[in-house]
Amino acid sequence: MESVRLGIAGLGRSGWNMHADALSKIPDYFKVAAVMELDESRAAEAKAKFGCETYSSFDDLINAELELIVVATPSQFHAEQTIAALEAGKHVIVEKPMARDSAEADAMIAAARKAGKILTVNQNYRYKPAFQKLSEIVASGKLGKLVQISVKVHSFGRRWDWQTLTANNGGILNNHGAHYLDWLLLNFEDEEPELFSHLQNTVLYAGDADSHAKLILRPKDGPLIDMELTHHSAYSQPTWMIMGTQGTLMGNVNKLEWKYFDPQAVPPLVLDLKPTPDRSYNHEKLPWQSEEAVFESEPNADMVLLYKELYKTIREGQELAIKPETVRRQIRIFERCHNAA
């Protein structure tokens, strides 16, 4: 097989700990041929690991003999650098959040179409076992028609890095919400659902970005969406709670549990206006079925799967798995939240 020559822009948390680590595990698929990094010690570390070229200029990186550019620089540079790489004739995978607003996302998508190159976004959570199981259970219909999906991403802690600044497209909504809203949006097609949002910055952040975010979406064609992201909860709660007309699912990335009943196994529901026996409330024993799934995976296994799928698109013409148009919907929701704040 012919490996894809790529360059990584930015060797920080995502660029090094996720992209570089995953790519080191699949050298037959991708060759890290170059990196762009301002920190000389980080660049030297990459050269020692991959035997790659090192650059301190993004322009030098995208003009090298490469097929794919990984844009893993701080969020405020994503659009500008993605467009430049596409115009230089390179495919691009850009870190989340894809862009600062829908106008930037549209410009990135337009640049990819004009250049005839692939643009995708690192929505690696789509490949996490728990997220894939969620999609499987919802698609099975076991829970019935979905009524509400609640997501709670809770932790307690202070932050003082660059992602606490709005100027850097930081904040918990953009940083954490990009993973969860991405999956939630797969459950309905409404491009402009009704929206309530609350973004709050507190003393737990050194910068001015949101450390607490609440988002409620009411689409025309899907369940009510309730997403809560915070660095202010010292007590954990289930990440997922999916309520349907036949059952409920709850859990997190390590374990999911769901219980449901077969509507064919119970008598038809008929309205009865007569007084109930013993003045009691309606009650019945439903024939519950319970299931669970426990997940274990190697570090960055989701990233490896993402890159293997991208390889098939580049080399074999397989349909792109993570289309930028689907991620643009997420960016539009974030934009509406920030505009309303």
C-alpha cells in the first residue's frame, strides 16, 4: 500500500498527544514527513520520532511535498490556515472546533470545493465505542420514538491556559461541546432549531471565556436536546440520558445501560374514564428487558480508526466519513449561542 505523506501544524495537546501518537501506530497508512512548530524542543522531539522535516513557518509546511496537512494549531488560526493549505493543493484535516463562525466554515468548504481537495474535521468521538453504540441503540428502535436526549459533561477545576480566552475561540462550549453536539446533531435534520443558551464565565477561568454552558434545542423533527457543560460540578452524573416511548438509556463513555419493553407484549392502551379501583393511580408491570455494554479501548484507538477511514477516501475514493458540511451545523449552533450571550 502507498502511504500518504502528511505534515502536522502544531505539536501541542492535540497535534502531539492525539494526531502524532495515532499516526505513529499506522505507518503503512500515513508517513509524518514534516511538522510545523515554533517550539524548537517540540520540533526536535518530532524529528527524533519520525525522522521528519521541521519548519517554523506554516507557508513552508504547505509548500513542501505533502498530500495532507493536519491543522492542529490554536483554534483562532483554523480557518486561515485550512484555506491556505487547500489553495496550496493539499488535503486538510482540521482540529475541532472547525471554525469561529459559520462564515469561516463556509469559506473553508468553498475553498475545498474550488481546489478539488478533501476537507474533514477531527470529530474523533464518532469513532469511540460508546458513541458508536449509542447510534446503534437509537437506530435499533428499542427505545421507541426519542423524546429527550440529555448530555451532562461535568467536572470541577480551574483553567488558566489559552483556551480560556474568547479571542482564541476558547470556552467549554467550543472545547467540549464540539464532541457531544456533533453526535446530537446526527439525530435530526432541522438546520435552525429553536434554541435557548446560557454561557457564563466565572473565577474558575483565568480568561474571559465560558466555564459553564447550558444549551437546549427544540428541533422540528427530533427529540428535545439538553446539553450542560461545566467545570463547576464536583459530583459526577451520567453523561447520557436518552428517553424514549419504549425505554431509557443512561451511562458514559465507559459503560451504557438501557432498559426497554416491547409494545406488542402489553395490552393496547385504552382510555378509561371510570373511577379506578381502590382510588389508585394506574399501574402495570411492564415486561422490561435490560442490557448493558462496557467499553475498553487502547489510547487513541478512535483516532486510528478515523485516519484509516480517511486513508480509504484519499487512496480508494471511499465517501468521506466526516463531511465538513455536517460539522458546519455545529458551528452555526455555537455561533447562535455566542451571539445570544
